[in-house]
Amino acid sequence: MTARYLAVKALVRQEQDGYANLVLDAELSRCRPPLESRDAAFAARIFYTVLERRNLLDWTLDRFLKKPVRKLDAPVRAILRAGLAQASYMEVPLPAAVNESVKLARAFGKTSAAGMVNAVLRRAAACHPRPEDFPDLSQRLQTYYSLSAPVAKLLQTQYGAEAEAMVAAFYLPVPTWVRVNTLKTDAAALTDALTREGCTVEPGPWANCLRVQFPGSPAATQAFRRGLFHVQGLASQFAADSVQAAPGMRVLDLCAAPGGKSLTMAQAMENKGELYSGEAVESRVPLLQKAFVRCGVSCAHPFHGDASRPDAALARAPFDRVLCDVPCSGLGVIGKKPDIRYKDLDGLDELCALQKKILQNGSKYLAETGRLVYSTCTVNQNENQEVVAQFLRDNPDFAVVPPENLPDQARQTPYGTLFLPGTAGFDGFFVAVLERRT
């Protein structure tokens, strides 16, 4: 099986099964013999480039097709999208992109479409759409930037003309940020270790944060296997640091998986005290435990629990710090999760209600002089500022306090700190620090 064949196969399946990363991983794991790492990476690039540009690819292809892309057989549709993505956005020479696409049409049993694939790709690749081809902002967001109508409408309504710069940032290369595991090493020693493994390492904007270019997967390094770091975005690190966990504290992370914030807080605690890390999906709890073991964290207690329901066991002894990193729409991390581009946003009201329940429950576990932190990886104001505003109306004894070490890139609002995507390597993120009034 070739990389292109696997990418097309994954694209066909992704239209049916949802989550892109799971679909691609499943196809790669089923491939026999397995693809070489370089071919697997090429397949992934095709797959994700199509997802990132799908609406624009379809708009371009439709100009040269007798019937819309959406009405074509699924394999033909995927072959056309993949071929155009390679020629237009992956610097693959046009003859190679076209010829390989024609071969794929035959390999998928669509020989009758081979001539059409050849002709349409050659013509479509000569078309170079620009943002100004879509004078209406709504249409530009949906077509040029490949967003669903509901996502485009929400961003335009809440951010106006600023929405375009925001969504354009989702196409920027995503830096890999890592957090130094201070339980085992320091920034200088980790930099040396990673450099010896062929990585390019630069200091991050604060202590124990590094920007790393890995030659392959971060998990493939000896430094990772030895538990010397974990991968964590800048905004996520900021959220964990805003908790201000310290040695000897009792700390609660209500929505902990995959565990990055818990690891950062455990390191701030110097492994002294008690860290309870809850996760609603039971199958993910072992992932937390695995991360703690790898990083030498002994103060943490992973557990299965639904953060939206009151837990009498957690309420028995108050916590000094509570983090509510709640489930959200993910509209701040579209650059990492392209599936989110095409969300219909159905159920958003129910999601906001869930977030409010989790935050309210979190406050019940908090010591009188404790700190409560609410965070999301979305830029949707209804999930961010409005959730906190409602909490403050219901709990007038609480107030928002400014977080320590606020980065210049942050945007402070009356209800918390907002990061817009693409700002100096930050994801779209929201963090509110809440304490009782004195």
C-alpha cells in the first residue's frame, strides 16, 4: 500500500467515522506491511492538508467539474481533493500529483473516472484562489478558510473583522512546546539531552518551558521515555501555573486527561502534598497513571469521576487549589484539530450548562482561602466569559483576580484572560482565576 492510497482510504473513512486522528491512526496500524516512517508522515500530511483546506479545495474543483464534488463517489472525491492538495499546498510537482491520482482512481476500481481526474486536476491546479476572491467576510471564512457556516457565524459575530486574522493563524506552523520535569532534571540539562538526540531547542517565554523541533515524534526520544519532559502548549502551561500549586498543598484537577496540567502542578508541588486527578472517561484514567509513573510523580491519585456531579468523597476535606479545565468546543485549537472546522455546534447550550456545573462543583471542594481556576481551549465567549459571569452572579463571595506573570500576548477581560490563536505561539485559550473576597 502506498502513502497516497492510505491517505485516500483514510479520507473516505473519515467522512463516515469522525475523529481524524483516530481514523488515520487506525488506517496506519492496519497497513500491512507497515509504511516506512517517511511514507507514514507523507500520508498524514496529505490527510490533514485536505481536512484543513477541504472547502476551498471543493470550491476550486467545482469550477471544473460537471457535477459538484459532494455528488461524486467517495473515493473519487477523496482522490481529487488529495491530488489538488498536493499540487497546491504541498509543493508536490503537478505531473506527480496528477499521475499518482490517476493510478489511485484505477486502484480504487474507478477506472472510468481516470480521464476526468487527469483533466480536472490539471485545470484546477492552475487556479490560485485568494482571500479577496471572496469579498463577503462570511463567505470568506467558510470557503477560503474552510469553516462550517455555524463556526464562521459564531466567530464573525463575536470578533467581527478580527475573526479573519484569527482563523488565518490556524494555518501557521504549530510550535512544539515542552515542560521540563523539574522532579528529574532542569532546563539546561534537558536542552543538552534533546540536542544530543538531534532536536533543535530554544528557551520558552518562562522558566522550565522550551520550544523544540523534534526530528520525529517527541515520544520516540530517550528523554521522553526517561520522563524528563512532557509536551504542553504555552496556554495550557499558563493555566496550570495560574493554579499556583505549592509543596504540601491539596490540589484537585477535575478534568485531568491526558494529564499535562496535572504533571505541571505536581512538579510545582515538588511531589509533596496530594494531587487528585479526575477523569470522566474511565478508559483514560490508566493514561494518567502511565504519565505519572513515567515522570516520577508519586503525589498524584488518578481517579474515575464525573466532574459535573457532586462528589461527597471529594467534599470531605477541602482543597487548597481546584482546576476546572472543562470540556469545550475547541474553537481555539482548530490548527491542531481540523475536524473542529466543520462542527455544526449543535448542543452548544448543553455544553455550556455542563461547564457551569463543573465550575460550581469545583467551588464546593475549595478551602475558604483557596484558589479556583477555570480554563478552556476555546475562544467562544459563551463558554468563557459568560460561564464565569454566571458563576459570579450565583456566588457573589467570589471575584476574578489577575493571574501572576501575565504574558504580553494575553488579553485581559473582566472575567478572565483570553489568548487568541497564533499570538506568539499561543493557542486560543481562556483562563479565569477565582478567589473568595476578603
